Amino acid sequence: GIQVEQSPPDLILQEGANSTLRCNFSDSVNNLQWFHQNPWGQLINLFYIPSGTKQNGRLSATTVATERYSLLYISSSQTTDSGVYFCAVRATDSWGKLQFGAGTQVVVTP
Amino acid sequence: GAVVSQHPSRVICKSGTSVKIECRSLDFQATTMFWYRQFPKQSLMLMATSNEGSKATYEQGVEKDKFLINHASLTLSTLTVTSAHPEDSSFYICSAGNGGLAPNEKLFFGSGTQLSVL
């Protein structure tokens, strides 16, 4: 099956700092989503971005499908950005299933 | 966005008992729902795909007799952990999409159920 690798595994940021999270995938995809899991376990859908660039407030994401990677940018980080960020992809031959990466644990300190 | 409701949020049970978890799509119909399992500090692992009106499809290594899935309507899927044991303790999350599994369909997740088996 498709492999999804996220880096870095852990990230500690000072409030106000910027950061980039990366997601590499091993096969062509028709669906890629970024999620934020808060400390209570709730998964929040951040972006649906199988290709191109999107922005939502302080967050933005870029997917280069031909090179099989996606980037999530966090600017001016806040303590509420803490949590685990997951990249999940659906391979083009995989009906319906989202395959998750291992996640990046982000801690933003005051 | 679409809302997926999952209950209960937390359950503690004795070893040997069965536990039922419900997943509802509140404002859309979902012919297919997905059940995931997450151990502490690990990623989400797909357990099974729940199809309305038919049998669920289980991922390799998931015991179908242990994890019973029922998808009786377009808005409700249930996961029953039968004869639960401490090793079944985990965070269970359901998800559903509102796009009929089209390639560009977004998946929305319930808030999860933390199961602790004593």
C-alpha cells in the first residue's frame, strides 16, 4: 500500500515562530488532507489539498503532486496550535481509504 | 462543514463485557463510514470500512468477530467491541464523507471514543 512519511516527528516552537511540516507519499494520490488533532483527540480538517496551494488564516499548505509531497506552513504560531498534525492521503487505486502518516507533534511554548 | 457525532466519548468497562460505539452523520447521508483505532502517541490505523446495508470490509489483521460493525442506515454506523480485554483499550474514531467516495471527497471525523478495559 501507499506509504506516508511525515517530518519532523516532533517540533517545539516559541510563540510567534514560523514552521514547516512535510508529508511525503510513495504513490499518486487523488486526495490529500491535513488534520490537526487537539489534546482531547478531536481531529480537525485543516485542508483538502491534493494539489496546489491554499491558505486559511495563519495556516497554508502546498502540494506538489508530481513530486509526491505536501507542506503545511504555520506562521506566527500560537499556543493553541499545539497538538498533532496528520497528513492523510488516498491512493488513486484505493477506493475510499485514507492512509495516515505518523504525525508531527507540535508544542508551542509561551 | 459536515458534522459527525460519536458516542460515548469515554467508556470504562470490565474485561469480558461488550461495548457499543455509535457514529452518526448529522447533516448528511453517508453510505460509507470508516472506523479507525489509535494507540497512544501513534497514528490512526484503519480497522474497517462500513457500508450501509451490507457487510463491513475489514483490514488485514482485524478480527471481524471481535469488532462487529453494523451500518443499518445512511446516518448511523455502530462498532461493538465484543468480550473486551485490556489490550482492546484504545482510542476509536469514526469518519464519514459527504461526497459519495468521489476522489475529491473530504472525510469528517467524530470526536472519538476512549475505551479503557479493566
